[in-house]
Amino acid sequence: MRTRTEPRFVRIMLVTTALVFLGIFLVLPLACVFHNAFAKGWGYYLGTLRHPDALAAMRMTMITALVAVPLNLVFGVAASWAIVKFDFKGRDFLLSLIDLPLSVSPVISGLVFVLFFGAQGVMGPWLTAHNIQILFAPPAIILATIFVTFPMVARELIPVMRAQGSEEEEAALTLGASGWKTFWRVTIPNIRWGILYGIILCNARAMGEFGAVSVVSGHIRGLTNTLPLHVEILYNEYQFTAAFAAASVLALLAIVTLIAKTFVEAAIRSGR
Amino acid sequence: MSRRFVQPSILPGFSLSLGFTVFYLSLIVLIPLSMLFVKTATLSLSGFWEVVTSARTLAAYRLSFGTALVSALVNAVFGLVVAWVLVRYSFPGKRIVDALVDFPLALPTAVAGIALTELYAPTGWVGRYLALVGIKGAFSPLGITIALTFIGLPFVVRTVQPVLEELDPQLEEAAASLGANRWQTLRKVVFPVIFPSLLTGFTLAFARAIGEYGSVIFIAGNMPMKTEIAPLLIMTKLEQYDYAGATAIAVGMLLISFVLLASGNFLQWHISKKLGKA
Amino acid sequence: MLLKKLYNLVIVLAAGLALAAPVAAASKVTLLNVSYDPTRELYQSFNKSFADYWFKTTGTALEINQSHGGSGKQGRAVIDGLQADVVTLALAYDIDVIAAKTDLLPGNWQSRLPHNSTPYTSTIVFLVRKGNPKGIKDWDDLVKPGVAVITPNPKTSGGARWNYLAAWGYALKHWNNDEGQAREFLTALFKNVPVLDTGARGSTTTFVERKIGDVLLAWENEAYLVVDQLGKGDYEIVTPSLSILAEPPVALVDRNVDRHGTRKVAQAYLEYLYTEEGQEIAAQHYYRPRLEAVAQKYAAQFPSLNLITIDAVFGGWKKAQEAHFADKGIFDQITQSN
């Protein structure tokens, strides 16, 4: 038995190392956010969150996630179906293209939409002529968010579907079920936890994106600010406590995300 | 070697799912991204070369890639330890620690940036002790590395963890019964198996760190030649109405990251092949 | 089948975008003022006052939206299509660029309103810590070893460009227009800068919250704001022997107001800045008023100092921009030789 694990002091040392590392890099920043958020007490905290601009920013963040997540979900399901269930030429290439937005700097992600929809951009003159505002308005914020969160669902679903295999679907089809029926009755129930997992991660990133959204937002108070941008604005207005209060909402959201994720993971495990 | 585009399957929906995937991918990612190259094409090749090799751009590239590399290395070492501890040992609060690892993915980068700056500035909880021993936390390459380590932390842990979980204990037992000591078992049996995933995690953390903007911008200090990261230089160029220059730096960054990622993938493929044979 | 699905998807996408797009034809009149960083508090008060005035005179409710950021960044956003009805930026060059790159407003925009279209002015002063421990009195104290100077990046911040040009102007005067000496002076000054934030607000945060640096080069109004709101008694304002007359201009964005049908109210908005009420609000936020009566009333608050102008010393913004802040300009050269 001794040869199958490490000596006790090595184990303790490794656990301590891991905990100290995580403590410094994860717990301390989190503590710092909440410490600063409540520096002026509960009343002030709630007051800053009830400010119309804060509410407008929360609304914008919510709308963005409500559009971006379902679209990426549909894409994620379609992409993983094509990639896992079929063997075709260029499949690996397609996979790396899907991952592309993860390795592109958020600044560049925002920039490409400026180049595309900006008044000086490719679509600019046409959009101006038809009085359609995309850049510096919610559509660009939503598009940039979709871009940044693009692979989130697909990345989670592909391994789940791969582990599931295709036998059940093939059986259903052989027994005479239609393609759609097989998909809804067999595939979806099998990957439901993977879908949920993907939604949770995608949603967290969609609500928290800063760099790309900052480039395309225009920073109009009460109109095109998301919650992360609102944090920056408050910070620049020397309202540090208010900035951290808004930040704490996002941190809280992150914590809820983690809890939800842990539950889903437990469900996936017991489902196996 | 004539191979059909798609291998026959009784499953339906290939053209629908692939068609939609390609359509959505093109609409959201490829067409917008192609703008980058279109815009850069307005520069002549020598113009492009001049922008990406100017002293300031090179300094920014060096800083971005250097700090990203260091942070990815830190994450590779400590991420491996964390993954190992989470899979192999039990200790109180393990579930919480496990959940906490994903915190950087869920926390908006701007919030991370403000919090880390608050911590590591000379007046901060950690910064003041660093200052005592003469180390500058925030507003130095160290600060940038700290922020990048934070955002890249989950990648190594989350790629290594599942591989460790799947690792067959019989392998280790076999090694032990053949007389290998624990260290030999780890080095010769465990490590080769998890190495490809460690490399994947490292590359992911590295790629993520190169482009990071939101969390770094607060903590960097932004001095040209010293603490100015490449994404900030892109922003700076933009604000001076220099679109071609901005996209040139962006394309340069993309190309370097692509080469690095591709060589990472190649290395990983090479190693797994070698291991498969052995 | 596939085509139909794709078609449906396009419809869904389009509907999503359409739903999310702001309704252009709102019943209420709205104005968008795109401004630079330190004017947040000024326009908060001014917008309230003007909306009241507009409601009283015309009976129309008015909603004024604000966008703030670094001056250059804001100018770029307007060029890229941010629907500003009026721009109120840190320096004329940023509006010149809008006029040069687009047909949003005519090239002669600056002559359309009194005083070069700058209803208020400011200048650059020093903010030091309580008791002025490093004994900073004038520009030449900034290049002494061991003095840490905080200023934003002139490449991205309008205020920082005024800082830089004021220092340059001082050096020229000090060394009888010897450009080589001025260049050396600026090189030494930027050697003493530990953090170069992207905007004026970032620099103030660095100085006040992070306690970094011995002296902050700041807009006069920003310095007063710090003393008043952030640290009563913790900071002191030092007025140097010479500084620059900073003129933050305002302009109507013709194309945008015509498209929105807001020309009349936007014009009135800008003109209101020049009225006694407008000037009063500017002075209360520590901008130097143009109107003589208001200027006299607040004279005690603004120390008189020797002010150079950009036109006299640098031959206007275009020349200053090209010589100093363009790529490979003097600023790039001195920061790269560091």
C-alpha cells in the first residue's frame, strides 16, 4: 500500500501548496471585492445597486445573455452533432475554427465588429443610409458577446456526446423512429446535463465580458452599458465603493454559477 | 486514397447540422475576423513589417508573450499539484475547493483586474508587504503575470483532472509490484500519461493569457516599452485613428499565437503517438 | 429542408437584433453629449439645468444622455458612428479629426461659436500630498531624481497632451526656445513617471487611491475635485510659474442632429453653456468661465498665472499633434530613449 501513494508529509505538503496557491489567487481577490463593496455599509450598498444606471446596466447584461446563450446553444448542439456523429473531411480543421474565438484577444473581437459595422466600415454606408444603428448600440454588444462565447456550449457538449456514443440513436432509428424523434427522445435526454453545463458556463462569460464589449459599446450611460462596463464607469467616477458593489453582484453571479455547476457535475456523475 | 467527403452513417441530419454549423461559424466568426486581414491589406507589406517590428511593438509583444509564458508555466506546475490533490487525496472542504477552481472563468475580467490591483498596489493587502521587501506588485511585469496566472488557472487543472481520474490504478500497482519505488512510478508511469493533457492545459492557459485585456489593463502600469501589453497597444493605435496599424499588430499577434498553438498541438500529437507506440 | 431552416434562422436572428435595437422614434426628445473623462460632474449639473430651462421655454421634456471616455477614444467612436448630437472634447484636434475623416461637421466648426468654440477654459496645475514633502514648486522640480510624477499617456489622453505641452512650453521659455534642451527636459520628466494610465481619471486613481507618486499633473478642475471630494486636507494644489491655456471645445455634429431632428435643441444646449447660468455651473465645477461677470465673481478661486497658448507657442493643434504625438513623433522618441 505504501508504494501506491505518497508519504504522509508529502501529501500534507502538496495539499498545503495547492490550498495556499488557490488562496492567494482566488480567495483573496474574492474577499477583496466583498470587503470593499461593504466598506460603507448595507444601506449604501443597496442604494448603489438601485440606482437607475445600475439597473439599466443589469437589464442590458440580461438581454445580452438572453440572446447570446440560446443562439450559441443551438449552434453548440448542431456543431457537436455534426462533429461527433459523423466522420468527414476537415473535421479537425472545423474543430479548431470553432475554438478560434477563445484564442483571439477580446480587444480584437471588438475591433472586427467596428471594422464591419462602423460608419467607416464595410457595412457602414449602407447601414447609415437605412438608418440602422448596430455599432454603439445593443446589437453590437450582443454580437460581440456571441463571438466571445461562441465555442462555450460546443466545447462542453462534444466530449459528452462522444462519451455517449451513437448506439442508442442507431437502435431507435432501426426500430423505425424518425430522425427528429430520435433526436428529441434519445439524444437530448442523454446530453441534457452537458447542455445545462454549457449554458451555465456560456452565461457566466456572456454576462461578464468586458474587453470586446467595451470596444463596441459607446459607453452611453443608461443605454449601452453592461454591468462590467458600469463597474469601470463608477471606478472612473471615484465611486470606488459603488464600483465594488456592482462588482460584487458579478462576483455573486460567479459564485452562483459555480454552485450550479457543481450540482450539474454531480448529476452527470450519478447519471452515468 | 480516395475517400468520400463523409463516411456513410445511418444517422440523419448531417447536412442540416453541418450546414448550420458552417453558416453560423462564418456569420459570427469568420466573416468578421476576415475584416482584420482586409484592413491590414490596406498597408503595404513593408508598411506592415514596419509596424510589427517597431521597437514599441516588439517590446509589447515580448511583454505579452513573456508574461503569458511565465504565467502558463506557473499554472502548469501549480495546476498539476491542484489537480493531483483534488483527484488523489481527501481533505475537508475538497468540494468547495474543486468548485472554486472555475472562479476565474466565471468572474468578469474587469472585476478581477480591479480586485487584483487593489490587492497588489503598494497600499493593498499584499502589495504593502511586497513593498517592504522592495518588490513592486502592481504596475510591473510581475503584476501582469499575477493577473494572467489568475485568468489561466482553471485550464491546466481542468484538462489534467479528468485524465488523472481515468488513470487505471492497476498500472501503478503493477509498477509497484515490479519493484519500482513511488517516485519511479510517478515519473515513468503516471507522468507520461498525463503529460499530453498537461500540455493542452498549458497551451490553453497561454493562449488565453496572450490576448487578455480586461484584467491586465488595471494592474499593468501601461508604460511604453516597459509595461505596455500588445492588446493595449492595439487600443492606443485605435484611439489615434490608426486602424491599419492597429489591425497590423492584431494580425501579428494572431499569427504568432497561431504558430505557437499549432506547434503545441503538433508536439502533443507527436508525444501521444510516441507513447502509443511504446 | 436545409435552406428553409437557414431561412428561419435568419429571420430569428434578424428579429433578435431588431428587438434589441433601441427604438429610434421615441416620443421624448433625447440628446447625446459625447464628452471626455473629467467633465462627468460638470455635465451632470449642466444637463439638469438645461433640461429645466428647455422645459420651461418650450414645454418639451428633454433627456440628455452622456458618454465619457478618453478624448481621442470618444472622437474615434463618433467617427465610427456613435450618434453624438454634440461633442464636448478635451482639445480641438480631436474634433478636427472628426471633420477631416467624415462629413459629420464642417471644417470651420471652431468659428461657429464664440471664443474658438470653448465656453470654458482650464489649465494644468500640480497636485501634491499634504505638506508638499518633496517641496515641489515649479516644473523644474519635477525632473529631480526621486520625484515620482503621475500623468496619463499623451497618446490616449487629451489632458495628458496639455500636461506635456505645458511642460514643453515651460522648457522653451526657460532655455530661450532651445528645442534640444526642451527635449532633454521632457525626457527627464518622463523618466520620473512610474505609471502611465490611459486617461486622466486613471491617473487620479493611481495618485489618490494607490498612493503612488509625489505629484499629479492634472486639469485644474480635476485637482480641485480631488481636494474637495476625495481627500480634504490630504492634498494641496501647487500652481506653477507658467502653464498652458487649455481650451476644451464644443461642437454641434451637423449630420447627426439633422438625422435626429435635434438641431434646434442641440444648438440651444451649446449656447446655454455661454449664458450666465451655464458659466456659473462651469465655474462651480472649477472650469474657468469666459463671461467677465462670472469670472470676477469666482476670481478668488482661480489664481492668476502666466498662460501660454497652443496657437502662439506650437502653431495650433495640428502642428503640435504631428510634431509631438504622431507615431515616431517627439513623445515616442523620448519614451523610447528611456
